[in-house]
Amino acid sequence: MRYEVRYQIGGEEHIEEVDVDDAASAAQVVQERFLETDDIFELIQVHLLDDMPIPEGVQDAPSQDK
């Protein structure tokens, strides 16, 4: 799945897209790129870019029109 990772390093905000299995892996992949630097990596947000499939048996919530 594709994720957008927003983070700050060296006082500057950056955004990267990665293709991994889950959000935790997305954050880890990006953070590992900065392990050798003295700058502090600060994670801001991980956002799923792909549409999530609807699991079988799950239906839309009933409409509550009045």
C-alpha cells in the first residue's frame, strides 16, 4: 500500500511517499534514512493514499433520513 509520510528533520518539514505493508513500516522506512545524521527525526503524520477495501460482511451504515 502507498503511504505519505510527513516529518520534520533539521527544522524543515518534508513529505515522502513509500510503498509498504502498513503505517508503522512506512514511518520506519523513512526514519531509517536519517539514522546516521545528528538531526532529530520528528514524525508528523502517516497517511494512507490507497483506498481501503471493504471487508466481506461489512455493510454501509443505514441512512438516518428524517
